[in-house]
Amino acid sequence: MKPIQDAKPAYVKGKIRFRALTALTASAIVMAMLAGCAAPQTPGADQAAAAADGKAVKTAKVTKQKIADPPEVIADVQPSLALDVVLKADGEVLELKKQRGETVHKGDVILVVDSTDALSQAQKAQLAVTSAEAQLTKSQQDLDNGKADLQSSIDKLSRQLNDTQRQYNKLHNDYDAGLVSKNDLDNAKTGLTNMQQDLNVLKDKYNTLVNTDSLAPLRVQLDTAKLTANDAQKNLEYYQVEAPADGILTELTPQVGMTVSRGMKIGKVEQVDPVKIVTSLTGTARQLVNNKQELSYHLSGVSDLSKAKISFLADVVNSQSNAYDLELQVPNQDGKLKPGMKVQVRLTDEADQDVVAIPTTSIVREAADTFVFVLNGDTAEKRKVTLGRLKDANQEVLSGLKEGETLIVSGQQQLKDQEKVEVQAAGGAS
């Protein structure tokens, strides 16, 4: 058995060996750390080194994208012209020349009304014209004869007056010679004066007859009779009811034997080639079609588009609908569009929906303002933009950015205007 003092040195030796091992381990860790610091850089470290002179960003080209489907409104198909057929005569319906739903042309006879009484009135009116003409003719002849008789009497009395004047002159000479008495001369003077007065009366009658339109009442009577006859003859035309325009005859109500009266609406003629497409627009929708000459439309449930000319676009709001009236005119030779149908009117074209759009993640918001950063060389340029419609992860840019510019889409939140950057990747702004 070993002495007790031999055990103590062994314990001491173990403790010394543990301390040496601990020191060696610590040295190894320090050397490993130093070796790690001296080892080649990782990929992340490469990017940090590469961006030493500018912040790292990613970019994409600004492009146009379809932001939405073209806006559409529902519209009604209406006849381009719709005229009521209104009676202008009273009587019994004798014959229907056209039936409801038939195509008619302007002037076509639709129905015939009994015109017996009207025909009698027209004949009486014509007789009144004949009578007035005869009376005027006779009165004209009487007037002409009266003028001729007066002129003859004036001529005859003028000759007698000339003879009497010569006799008086001779008698006056005889009186001066003392061959006749003063009484005889005075009697001759009185006869000459009376004859002159009679001649003046005849001339006054003749002038009155010539200068006075004594036949005026008869001419008025004749003109009135002619007007009455013309009205009666025209009234006869109303007993054959005609179509007021080309189109389709609708709402025809009379039947043969029915008594109809003046002012009664008995049908309608609707012109369906062309037709009208009618709708109402809000103020925003009206701005979309302003200055356009035509718009596209399609039947509900049909994708095929057709074009139609804008025939009317209101400048002021309709007081009843509180909207702007819009009318399109469409040729309809095949009759495909019928009054009462509904169609969809497209307010813009597909191309109008292709707009400058950017990822919403590229937008920098400061209070109520919105900005983006655009790459200009190696510099980030801060731009204020006005935004529009939103679709998925993209938003329309109304102003501040153009197609083809280079947009910073990553790293922009930490940038300042005119700050140097280092582009790390490129992609598409979508």
C-alpha cells in the first residue's frame, strides 16, 4: 500500500491538466474566429460590397396594361320616327287597305271612310263658285255697257253744246246789231248754261263709274266661294287615310263598319330603318364619349360588336331623368334590331383601357400625396404621381409617369430624391 502523500500530487496533476486543456480550447476558438474573419465573403456580403457607393434597388420598365373592361350602359332600341295616324274626317269605315304589322310607304291608303256627305258639300261649294262667277261676269258686262252708254251720252251732249254755243254767239251778234231783244238773248244764255250743267253731270257719273270698284263685293264673294270649294275638295282627301311616313303600321284599331270621328288616333307608323339606340349618361360617362363620332354596341348576351353613329348627345341634363340623353342611329335593313330590345352601349374602346400602370408596392405615400422613384442614370428621381383605377396589384397612373421610363420597384422606401443607387435586378412592372 502506497503512502497517503503519494495521492495528493496525482490530484494536483489532474487539475493542472484540466486548466491546460481549457486554455487550449479557448485558444482554438479564438483562432477559429480569426480564421472565419479572414475567410472569403458570402453572397450577401458581395451585395453589400457592391452597393457600397449606392443603395441597392430593383427596377422595371413602365408599361401599359389593361386596367379594366370598357364601361357599358344599357340602352333601348326605338324607331327612328314614330308618327300617329290621326283621322281628319268623320264617318263609317268602309274598307281597310292595310293590316296591323304591314310595311307601308308614305301616301299609301290605310283605310277608307264613307265620304257621301263630304262629296255633297264639295259639289254644293262648286256650284256656289259657278254662280258667283256668272254673277260677276254679268255685273262686269252691265258695268261696261253703262260706261259705254254714258260715254255716248256725253259725246252727243257735247256736240249739242257746241251747236248751242255757236247759235248763242250768233244771237249775241244780232243783239249787238239790234236785231234781237234782250229777252231772247237771256233765254238763249239760260239754255246754254243748262246744257253745260247736264254735260258736267254726265261726266261726273262716268268718272264715278270708272274710278269706283263697284264689283269688289262680287269678287270677294267669288274668292270666298272658291276657298270653300277648295276646302271641301281637300276634305274629300281625308276620307282616304294615308300613311304619314315609311315604316311599320302598328296599333291599328278600326274595323270595317266602325264609326270614327275627326281627331281620333287609329294607329301609328314606326320607321325601323334606321332605328335609334337611346340611353342616359351620368356626367362622368358623358365625359368618356365627348368628341366621339361613333360608339360600339352589342345585344345582351352576344359578344359581337357593331358600330353606330352618335346622332345626339345632350349638353344639358334632362330635367326628368337628371342625366344626359344619348342617341345613336343604326341602319337596320335586315330588321335585326326591333323596337323594345335592350342593347349594351360601350362607352370606350378596348384600347382606351390600356393605360400606364405600376405595382402598388412601388408607390411611396406621404400624407395625402403619392410618389414614385424613377431611375435616371444611377440616380433615383422622386416623382409626384396622380393615381387612377386599381386592378389587382397594379394601379393606373394618370400623370407624373410615362411609358418606357424605368421605375424603382424595390428599395424605394428608404430612398431620397437624387440619391445614388445600385440596380440589383430588373423585371417587368406588372
